Amino acid sequence: MNDIFTKKQFLANFLPTLDNTLYLLYNNSRNCQRQDVHIQLSLQSGPLYEQIEYQIRAQIFSGELKAGEALPSIRTLARELTIGVITAKRAYDDLIAEGFLYAVQGKGVFVSEKREDDLVNGKAERLRAQIRAAKRFAKENGISPEQFGKILQEIMEEENERA
């Protein structure tokens, strides 16, 4: 038996039993400034490209990523997170389409300027992402859409009673 595992073999054989968390710290040395992009992926938390999008959006809204800062290239992102290039490209393309990022041919992908309406939309989008995650959890645990709706309504009513 071969005692040496490749990274893919390790991920396939051992990580499914763990939390399946991967991290990317990207050091932007082009600008001589240390700028880290923290991305944590879980194989149980929905599509990987959505997780990447959500986390980059959150870092933009929190101010961790500033306008004009470079992000890792698509290939670097894919290699460091051990995901497919197409997955990384999909995440970046979606964020570019939403106006959070912009690409410069031959230079890379950068954070766009934030607008006030983007902040409001971003909070709504983060809420949607949390609800989608709850919906996936409900589906995985046999909770029907009707039951999920009732639970959500109960929570909303509880919060209204407290206010």
C-alpha cells in the first residue's frame, strides 16, 4: 500500500469526515502592501462559487477589501483553494457582473468603488444567502417547504413581539 497521498486523495479520503474547510491567504506583493483575502470553503455549505462570492462581498462591505485592491488571479485562487478554474472564474464573473469587482486585461481583478445603494443591496443579499443556507439545511433534514415557511413566519412574529 502506498503511504504517500496526493492532495486530491487526501481531500477525497479524509476531509469529507472533517469540517472540509480550506483557507486562502493572498499576499499582494505587486503593490508592496500586505493585503490578505480570507476565503473559507466548506463542502457541505452549498456551491463553492457562491461561498467565494459571499465571502468576497462580505469583505468588501466590512472594509477588509478596499477599492482598487488586487485580488488573486483566477488561476491562483483555483490552485490555492484546490478548486476548478471554472469555479473560480464563475465567482469572479458574477461579482464583476454585480459591480463589486472589475477586471483589467493583463493586470488582474480589482475591488470596485462601493456605492451607498450597494451597501443596502449587499445586506439584503447576505440575508438571502443565510436563508438559502437554512433552506438547504431544512431540505437535508426532511423539513418541507411549508414547514420551513411556517418556522420562518414564527421567527418573524417572535421578533415583532420582542420589539
